[in-house]
Amino acid sequence: MLAVANLRVGVGDGPAIVDGVDLALNSGRILCLVGESGSGKSLTALSLMRLLSPAMRLAADRFVLDGEDLAQASEKRLNAIRGNRMAMVFQEPMTALNPVMTVGDQITETLRVHQGLRQEAAREVALAMFRQVQIPAPEARLRAYPHQLSGGMRQRVMIAMALICKPAILIADEPTTALDVTIQSQILRLIDDLRAQLGTAVLFITHNLAVVAEIADEVAVMYAGRIVERASRTALFGDPMHPYTLALFAAMPRADERGRPLATIEGQVPAPGAMPKGCRFAPRCPFAAARCREDYPPLREIAPAHWVSCWRAPLEEHLS
């Protein structure tokens, strides 16, 4: 449904922050984009929606939605696509909704703009979607303002707004952030169920590998604006190959290691204007060799449908 090749995002004449990203979203499939804060995940999502600041530059060798070249689309055309064929659940449900409009007015506005429905017909469709996302007492909730709803309820409203026009593509940017574990689980099940029902392709952005294990079909691991490993969920969890991916798995808390200090990744993600030469993870990598600090490794297919950007992959030893 969506194919992006060599996506590059930067500010002015500075170096690319998101650099050389390839993504393919397929109907009815969930691709999880994983990485720590500062890796460029949200910037990638905003790039796909063409919602970047005018001060930023965007380029791609290919940017196609269901056969349509979005790189050449006008702003008028993009406005017709956003919220209709492509939709996004933003990271912060507490602030993503308009505080001076009822949630009912906000969701019916989407239907009136993109589907041409009159108010009463739009209200009936909105009620049906509220029921589908399991919002209790949907008639009353339509009349509520965002501040009158809990965080989990606002997130359900955001998901309902994103899915109301049955988009081909759904981008969910950390949709379970700041929600308690019970609500997180409900939201994940909801996205998975709706993906299956509507055939929507989902890009799910998260830093939580436990979430990835629960819902992903495919996984792309991002570090410092580049994809360093890409594979199916089964392949990635069964045989992670990039040192950064291995470090992320090592840092996960485990029930059978209760009381032991958590593993950490020394250092931090480089600032956009201070990207190291060669592999961007080399300064933090325990396996880095001289070549790693000089030349950036391309994504190579190390195993069937398993791509890794590492000169030393597959590694013979794993992080402890």
C-alpha cells in the first residue's frame, strides 16, 4: 500500500537526520518501527504524513501510496489524503484533541470533510465507530469535551478518528504511552482487531519490545535516523543480529532475573548535527572494528528476509 525508498529528512543545508530509510507497508500487516528516544521514529512518521515544518527538507527516491506518487502531490491533494486514505494516531492523547470542541464534533468534521456526509449521517457513523472501539455510553461521549474523558478514553477517540474513513494506512506513534498496563493491552488488541477487520496497513512506532512481541508482523529497528535491522517478528526475536538490537534485548527486564541490575547501553544517540563517520552506532558498540568507524555498512540480507546493517554480522557472540 505504501512504498518509500531512500527517505531523507534534514534541516536547511545540514546533514540528514533521517537518512536512507526504506519502508514498505502491506495491506493487513503491522510493521513495528523500534528504537530508543531520539532515533528518528516520530520524524519518520511525520515525514510519511507530509506534516513536517516548512523549515525541514524532505526527499525520497520513491514515495508511492497505492500507485500514487506523493512526492509530487500538491498540498490540496495531501489534505484530501490525510485523515482519509492515510491517518495517524499521535503520540500524546492528552493534547492531540481540540480542547474547545466536543469529541463528537471533531470526529464528524472528519466525515463531513472527507466523505461529504451531512451532520446527522456523520453522527450515526461516529456512533458506530465509537461502539467498535468499545467506548461505553457512546451517545454521551459524543457530547463530551476532551478534558471530561480519561487518558485511555481519549486514546480510543483518537483511534476512532483515525479509522473513521477506513484508511489504507494507519500510523500509530507510541499510542500506548502514558497509559496504564490494562489500558495498553486493550488498545493493542483494538488496533490488531481493526487491522484484521478493515485490512488496514499499520506502522506502529514504539520503543517497547514487549509490545512488538505482541502485535508485529514485521519489525524495523531504527538507530540515529537509519534502519539497522529489518526482519519478521519471529526472525528478529529468534535471532537478532545487529549489536544495537542485541543491546535492546539485553536491556529488557526479565521476570527470572528479579533483583539483578538492568543492562544499559553506554553513551547516547548522537545529536543530529554530530553524526559520527561510518556506522552511527560504532561509538557505543562493543563489537566495533576500525572499518565500522570509517564506512557505513549497507543493509545486507544476512538470512532469508532478514536484513542487517553491520560489517560484522552475523556475530558469533551475543551481548551478555
